Amino acid sequence: MKTRVWSAAFFFLLLPSIGLMAVEPPAKPKTVKLFTIGNSFSQNATRYLADVTKAGGNVLIQKGAVIGGSSMEVHCAKIDANEKDPTSAAGQYTSGKGLKELLASDKWDFITIQQASIKSHDLQTYQPFATKLRDYVKKHAPGAELLVHQTWAYRVDDPRFSPNASAEPRTQKAMYDGLTNAYTTIAKELGIRRIPTGDAFYMVDTDPKWGYRPDKQFDSKTAKSPALPVQSHSLHVGYRRANDKLGMDGHHANVAGEYLGACVWYEILFDTSVVGNTFVPKGVDADFAKFLQETAHKAVEKSREQKLDSNN
């Protein structure tokens, strides 16, 4: 009898090595607590993050300190005002709390910072504010990992871009090159990781098949309501009409862009591939959604390879 018991035990010990009945137990849901210090771009990039997370079998808890159009400098001014007088509205966010209190409200796994998109191409606008934010987060949320969110370049036909521009980037590529250099430099200076949302946007925008191409038949100066250009595969809001007036927003992400951002963030925060995730927002074609997932994965993998190369 002892021999049979021993044989049976030995057999089951061998199962993983010989591949018989070696079934992996179901993975436990992972909970991530995220706090963003940003503006409308951080809201854009995380709009569908909870949905993607839920479809992936995980849990997201998210809060943030958001000021529309704000730069790192603006958030640092909030810190200074709050440290001077915690009761002053000048140092508080819409929650009525200062950043110190918000950071202490939970045990965050990740905290993100980013530059205002209008300044993102200009490295000189990041410091000393990026370092100040890093040190403040480290002091008041020492258990969290600080990440810098690489925002994206504006749409190729955004009115900001002009061949006659001097201080501003003249093209989408110029803006992308500038902001990529700035975010990469700051990440290295602070010793933190970068969320490569901007890389993913540019990869999609410049893809031969899926990239957005301006409608050359549309003239915004002569177009009459309700006419709009063809804007297939745009990641940005682009042309739209409100009260019969034509407007153009080449800055902010539309549904597809917000979905792409969520896919990038999901890979970084949960350290798992987003490819095959079942959540797709309404209005995004299934094939395009698949491409966005694959591009997000490639952008994250590329950023990891670049970090490894920089450490060698």
C-alpha cells in the first residue's frame, strides 16, 4: 500500500513537467489604484480605461487632480498656494481639497503627471516643475510609482500647424518629435517610466492603411451646413458643427483616440497585453479597434525596449 501511495504522489508531481493535466488555475483579478495629475488629455486617455480593465477581468480605482489646459507649472502653483494656506480656494481642486490631501486619500499604485499639450514640444517648459511634482508625490504618496504620460501631437490638419510658424511646430511630425524628446528626457531625469500614448497616436496617424488623411475635397471656408469632411480613422475630434457653426478641434481625442489611449494605459498599469480585449466602444469599427489594440501593444513594447537600451 505504501508503494502505491508513493507512486501516485510521484506521478502527480511529474504532471507539470510532462504536460498532462497541468491546468493553470484562473488568474486572480488585479486591482490597480490610479491617480492622475493632469488636464483634459489625461481625461481623454483614461475615458475608457475602466471598461477595458473590466473586460480584462481586472479592477480599476481612479481619481485625479484635473484642471483644463493646465501645465505642470499650474499644478505646482496649486501646491504652493495650498502649502501657504490650506483653506484657500487657490490651492484647491474642484473637490475642495489640495493635492496633498488628495494624495493621502488612498494608497495609490500609480500616479501620473504630464505637460500641457500646447507646451509639450518645448523641453524648457518642463523644469523645475516636473522635479517638484516628483518630489511632492514621493513625499505624500511614497508607495506609489510615478509615471509621466506622453501626450500626443495634434491632427495633421490642425490650424496650429503652418509653414510660416516660428515658435510653434510647423507640422505634426515636428510636434511629435519635440514632445517625444521632451518626455523621454524628463522620464530619464526623474528616473521614471513613460506612458507612450503619443507614440501610439503617431504610429496610427502615419500608418499607410489606417492613418487619417485630410479630405482634399472639403473647403472649410466655403462649406455650408450641414456639410462635413470625410474624417475616417481620425483619432482627434476634428471638424464638427454646433448651432450650424463649423468648428475644428484637432487637439483632443475622439472616441477612437480615447480607446487607443485606454489600451496603452491598460498595458502599462496591468502589465498585460490588451490584444484580444473584448471591449470596443460604440462607433469604432471592429477591424479598426483590433488595429488600435495591436498598435498600443507595439508602442508599449517599443518603449520597454528603449528603456532597456538606455540602461545598458
